[in-house]
Amino acid sequence: MSEDARLLLLDRDQAAALLQPDDVIAATKQAFLLHASREGRVFPLVREPLPNGIFGIKSGGVENEELLGFKAAGFWPGNRKLGSDAHQATIMLFDPDTGRPQCLIDGNAVTTTRTAAAGALGLLALARPESRSICVFGTGVQGVAQLDYALRVMPGLRTVRYVASFSRRDEAFEAHFAGRCDIAPGSSADEAVAASDIIICATPGRAVLFDTDAVQPGTHINAVGSDTRGKRELPEGLIPRARVWADDLPQARALGELQWSQDSSAEELGALLAEGGIARSAEDITIFDMTGIALQDLTVARMLQQRALATGTGSSIAWPW
């Protein structure tokens, strides 16, 4: 039988076509719950600078569910000159009993959507349900995905103010959401923050985005962009004022916004989701420090593998072992 084994391949477009939002949210939530129960293991992170980019590996597994794999991903800014995405990711699933590779998936769309789904779960757990206004920093791929999922899970959101690089108007970003909300550039970063119930920070994390005093009581913040040592989007003094959750606390303290406030208390979102409780009072400032964990990639990848096998999507090659 080992000579008849095959490896399933899902390219960029095949993977993207199978990523239905409700399914991605469900798979991502499962990752949080597995992490909270410690049924799922997250292995040590690899995150290394290269002369022309950053390379990383996130890996993990769930013994009880026969799930094992990794995502190799990074950021190569020079790709933009080639007309390609600067973020590149590849996911591999393995048979944990034998080590045989089972499925190879283009990971770019998976990374984008599972991050947006994690953000949506953070909003459902931490943002005020009556929230009506949202401010988005960053209008790239992740900014689009985060706002798309936010509007899906919080239909009461009506007003969107965004801050693009160089404070420019981004007509393409606005076109993505035409008819779904009142969307326009913010007059200034601080004014947009002060007028918003929810803030999404989805930039490359090169600089602080707004002043601490602009954040009003009751605001929720999804901090997406800080995922490497030295990156930062939130201002000094904000985290000590807030209640903070992370997807993985050790990782967030090493790579996320919590690297800048090591002594601040924080909790993991998975535990909150497992409890099903309401986390906040009306006056709390809440922050979800999002650095992404391997289990999110793996549960979504497994969902794709199952859907691909059920629908005949993808291709396979002989992979004797």
C-alpha cells in the first residue's frame, strides 16, 4: 500500500474557492478551543530574518484527532516589484502515525482568512454587541479581510473610517465594501479612533498608529500587525489601561503587542470562548493581541483537505513511501 500512496495538492485558487467564511470561523474556533484545553500542541516557533525578508515556521498537532502539520511562511517585500504577494505561505499535513505527507496547500489564502476569522471571534467575545462604528488601520489584504469578517459577524456596524498609508484615499478599499456600510477615510488617526467603537490595526507594524488618549472607554481593539520582535502598532500606556487577551500568551509576549508591556496581565481568548462568558463591562477598553498559532492553520487546512476530497477539488501525485 505504501507504493500506492498519493499526495493531495491544493493550489492558491483551489484553496481560496473552498474557504467559505462560516466554515473558516468554525475551524478557527475549534483551534482556540483545542489550545485552551491543551489537547492541541503548539511547537516552538521559528521566526528568522533573512537578507531579503523574514522566514518562519509554525507547527503543531492534536494527538486525539490525528492532526499534525506545519506552515512555512514569511514576508518578502521585493515580491511586490515582481507583481506578487509579499506574504508567502505553504501548509503541509502529515499522518501522525507514519510521518507520511498527506496534503500540500498554498497557505496565503488560509493565512488571510483564518486571521480574519480569529479577529471575528475576538469581536464576538470582546467588543460591545451594540457597536456601530469601526476604524481600520491598513487597507491591504489583511485590512480587507478583517473588515469583511467584522461586517459579517457584527451586522450592526454601520460606519467605517479607515487610515491608509500616507493618509491617502484608497478607492479600491472603499469599493470592496460599497453598499455594506458608510465608508470613508478618517480625517485624522486620533479623530477616527475617538469616534469608533472598534479599532482594527492591520498594518506592517512599523510605527505607533494613534495616541493613547484617543481611545475612549468601551472601545475594543484587534491588534493584528505586531507578529515579530520589534513590531508595534499600539501606543505606550494603552495596554496597562486595558483588559488584554491573546491567542497564545508566551508568543504574544515574545512577538505581539505584549512584548512592549511584559508586566501587564493578560489572558488567552480560547479559555474565554470555552467558558462562553461575557468578558467586559461597558467601560472596559479591551484588546485582542493576535499573533496567530499553528493550530488555526491546521484546523482550517484539515477542513480544506476534507472538502477537497469530498468534491474532487485539487490534484494528487504519487508519493510512495
